[in-house]
Amino acid sequence: MKKIAGMVLLVVACAGLIFAQDKMAPAKAPSTADAVKQLERDWIGAEKAGDADRLSQILADDWVALGPDGSTITKQAFIADFKSGKSKVENFEIGPMTVKVMGSVAVVQGSDTEKSVSGGKDSSGKYVWMDVFEKREGKWQAVRSQNAMVK
């Protein structure tokens, strides 16, 4: 009888350790798609807040964007416009995003409706856009962007 009771206690103790181990397991890291989507949300938050430092972290030094009118803007000019107040975002409602990951490159397509000023001119409206991110030195950064206004 003592042998059976001892075995039951051993089984219960082992089961308890297994369940406790599962609860103590580290949180699962976000997928690449989730991480890049979060960067998109952080980017919007930084634009709303006029946070040039955060924008500088998200955008690679060689980032270039193609605007709806075909013009291009560099990271340095983009951030300078936000610092000066020439560009700002008052309201930004992001739509669904899709992400295609290809090794160290991720392409994000999305849409938004915004109340904004770009280069001192009203740029409010509905947009579709695409951002290309590259993983550099262990972190994702935007390297190219393009957006188009939806009429």
C-alpha cells in the first residue's frame, strides 16, 4: 500500500511540475508580421506626437518615400518637416494591413484615413500605401515607402 501511495504522490508531483513549467514558460515572441505592424503603429504615434527621435529610429538613414504626386522625400527632409511643424498629423485611422516577409525584408500594404498637413499644405484624405522594411543589425527599419490618395 505504501508503495502505491508513494507512486501516486510521485505522479502528482511530476504532473504539478509539468503544469507549473508551462505557466512559467517565457512569452512567445511576436511574429515578424506582428512586429512590423507594430512599427507601423509606432510610426503613426510618432508623427502625431511630433517625436522626431522615434521617427529617426523607425526610418533607415537611406529611407526615401514616393508621394501621391510623384515627388520624393528623404528621411532628413521628412523629419525636418515634422520638427518645424510644416508637416503634422492630427488624426489617423489605420485600416487593415497585410505583410509579406521575404527573409530580411518585409513589405507592408495598408490604408488609412487622416487629417494631416504635409509640407505646409492640407493633405487630409484616404490613402493606400506600401512600406518596405529591412532587418538591419537585428532591428527592422523602413527603407522605402509609397502612398497614393484614394479618390
